[in-house]
Amino acid sequence: MPLPSSGQIAFSQLAAELGNACSNVSLRSYSACANLASPDGITELYGKSCIPTYGAGAWSVGGAMITATDSSAGAGTQNEGLSAGGYFTSCTEEYNGTSWSTGGALITGRFYLAGAGTQNVGLAAGGGINATFSSCTEEYNGTSWSAGGALITARYYLAGAGTQNEGLAMGGYESGVITCTEEYNGTSWSAGGALITARYSLAGAGTQNAGLAFGGYILSCTEEYNGTSWSTGVALITARGYVTGTGTQNAALAIGGVIGGIGGGSASCTEEYTKPITGKCLG
């Protein structure tokens, strides 16, 4: 069917129509033809504004870690992930979208800590050191870790999201299970919106204004953050605690963890969270 000169057309329909147009020899060499799954690619080729929206998320199996672990910090994206620390370890692993490799170790080996940032600009906050919980933060430069600003509330079993300069820390345990969220500006932490469900040993992903929290001891529920408050998302396939998270609110990873209650074993399984684009393009 011909493309409209005005009004709206479904994102998926427009992508299909432009895909047909790209079969033309003169258009095939145009770079935007190779990127019709993104709103930017559509906008570049079509010359109209495209506004993506996302359908319900779903989890699928990804690559297993080198070492089965739990309670580590996660950072990065679905194709450039980072997992640091864990139960009595300082080791770091890096994910390329398919498999894991070894990265630089934390300054202080600890567990139940939060992670944020990217594979080369990471953030790790809080956690357990022996029998105590910590407020310390470490920053990663892709090779090694250095000291950053301390959390307002010392705690462990918490989750993290965001970037090294716009971080998010939520939930955890501090004299009981808590719902509080803190936001990092690259130097210090401040209070953010509370989780719907108080929980610990959960995982986080996304950004300070588009965050994701999932799992916990022993939960499968997911919550999404808009920079102010949390709302309900799609649950994990497998309920688990001490799980590591990374990625975005629309494309996240759930890594490792403990399946079952007391006495449950560490897991190497990975789940991927994806929300398909189904938006509109304005003519």
C-alpha cells in the first residue's frame, strides 16, 4: 500500500513498507535501509517523526557465566554487560551478548552490592563485608576500580541501575527489608521514590529515569521506575534471589542468583527482558 503523506501509520507497518522500498537497487545502498527496526532509522529514511512505544516484555535464555555466582553487582547493557563481586569474591566478568570473559577485580571483595553504569564506566555501591553492611561506592574505568561517594544508608542486598553520574540504588536490607531508593549524581547520593514492594537480594537495570527492578528473595516480580515512582512490570520466568541485573528498561539481563529458599544453590542461568517497538509514525 502507498505510504501516507499525513496522519499516522503503525510503526511495524511502516517498517514493512519501507523494507519493500529498500528492495529498489538505488535505495538498497542507503544506510537507513539496514536499520528499519529503530525509530531513528525510520525517521531518517521516511523523513517523518516516529514515536516508538513498547509492548509487554518477555524473558529468554542467554549465555551462562564462567563461574556460577550470586549476590554480585551488575552494570552495562545486554550486549556489553558487567558483573562484579559476589559471595566472598572480588572478581569481575564482562558479557559480549553471547559469552562472558574476565575483567578487573573490585578493590574490596564483597557481596549483596548494587551495580550501575556501563562496562567501561561502572558503579558499585553498598554490599556486605564479612558480617557487616557497607555504604562505600566504587567506580570502574574499564580496567580497574576506584573509590566514589558513599550511600546515605549503609545496606546490603540492594539493587542498582543508571550510570556512573546518574545512578540508582533501590531496596535492600538495613535493620529490616526496605523500599527506599537513592539517586547518585557522580559525587553524592540523594533520596528517590520508594519501591512498591519491600525486598532484598533483588536486581536492577535501566537508567535513573527509566529503571527496572526484578527478583528478590524469593520473588519473580518486576517493577519499572519513571524517575519519580515505581509501577508493576512483567515477572521473571524463574523466581530467584541474589540475582544480578544489567541492561535497559526495554532490554535487560537477569544473571545468576539463588533458586529456591534456604539451602537453594547458585545458578548460572541468564534471562533476557525485551519490550518490542509498536509505536506510531507521524506523517
